[in-house]
Amino acid sequence: MEAAVFECHKEEETVDIKSFQEGKQKLIQPTSLKDPTLAKLKEALVNWINSTLKPEHIVVRSLEEDLYDGLVLHHMLSRLAGVHVSVEEMALTIPAQIRKLGMILEELDQRLGLQDDSRIKWNVKLIHNKDLLATIHLLVAMVRTFQPDLDLPPNVNVEVIVMEVSKTGIKSDVQTEALTDEREAGSDFLSKNEREDPIEKLLKLEAHKVNTVKKAILYFVNQNMKTLGLQVAEMDKQFADGVILLLLIGQLEGFFVRSVTST
């Protein structure tokens, strides 16, 4: 038993060293970790996950600590895409977690339309190692595919240290990496609240505020209808047949509506 454990540990260690030697490692700069925009993005993603998995009674508090074993991603895939991957619910050992995570990410990548490996900014090793950068890239891609109307904080960029090991030594560079879409100030892209229909906003007001708005509308209508000798007292009833509305449009647009009488 001890020999088996030793061999397993030895094999995993060899794989980790090989992947480090053949690829690049990215680390978020400590200063970027304190960026308020990054904090808002993390909060938005946590809230999105928790609202999605509320029926499952699953609560996420940390993107780094709560997603690495595949449990949350498995449930998210099931809720968002209606796909249930045949894996064990609770993977307790590292090999089991990696195997489960690999199957889930393979299915997710297909659902996200990412067959080209060069476009994928995450993998099993990074997610299982609690890599924040890779985890955020994955979640943002999921939002864009499964819930594109969700407003994530725009213009979230982080500085990353890129390290690459080669035969000649270790190369390092600092780069800026975008996590969410760029949005210019004053652009036509509006937030969810700004896109909301004004009438829907009105209906969400308290009753006394709605009455105040109705009084203002009545005043506006009567000011424009007084030249016709008409007055509106009950907006709900007098607008029901459309006659008052037609006359009001005529007054506002400057044309005459003939053969129209109010009953």
C-alpha cells in the first residue's frame, strides 16, 4: 500500500515538473490583486454562481478555494446547459478530482465552442491548482455563453508576470491581460438598469410615488387638451377607448382629427 502511494506521488510530481518546463506560468501581480475592479468582478462571479446554484443549496465564498475539485463546475454545467456528466459527486482524492475535473472541462469547452486549444486560457492543472487567473477566464467565458445578459464589470485588466523556463534559463515578463470586455465611457452599451424599460421602472415605485407621476401626467394632458374644451379626470377610464389619446396626439403633432367624439 505504501509503495503504491509512493509511486502515485512520484508520477504526479514528474508530470508537474514537465508541464512547468514545457509551458509558461502566469501569476497575477500582487498590486493587481488589490485592484477594486478585480474585486468587483470576483464578487459578481460569486453572486452569479450562488444565484444559479441556489436550488442546489450550494454556496460559494471563494473562487480559488471552492471550484478546484470540479463539484461546483459540475453543478453549474448541469444547471446552465442541462448536461450531466457521469462522474462521482464527491471526489476526495487528488487523482479522482483531476479525473472528474478533466471530464467536466472537456464537456464545458465543447459547450463554449472552444475546440482550438490556443484560445483556451485554462486547463485541468491550472483550475485544480486554484489558479485565480485561469478560474476567472473560465467563468467569464461561461457567462458570455450561458448568460450573456449578465452585466460583468467592464474594463477589468490585470498585470501578470509571465515566466518561461528554457534551456538557457528563466525568462520573465510583465504583461497586461484583459479579463472582461473593453467599454468606452459614454458608449451605447448600457447596464441592465439603464436598459430597463421606463414603464417597468415606474411600476416598481411605491404607490404614493406612482400617484404623483399620474398627477403629473394628468396635468400635462389637460394643459394640451384645454384648447379643445376637454378635461381628463380619470386617466384609467377616459383613455380606455383611445379617443382622448388620438386627440392628444393631434394636439402634440399639430394635425386635426376629424369626426372623433368622446363618449
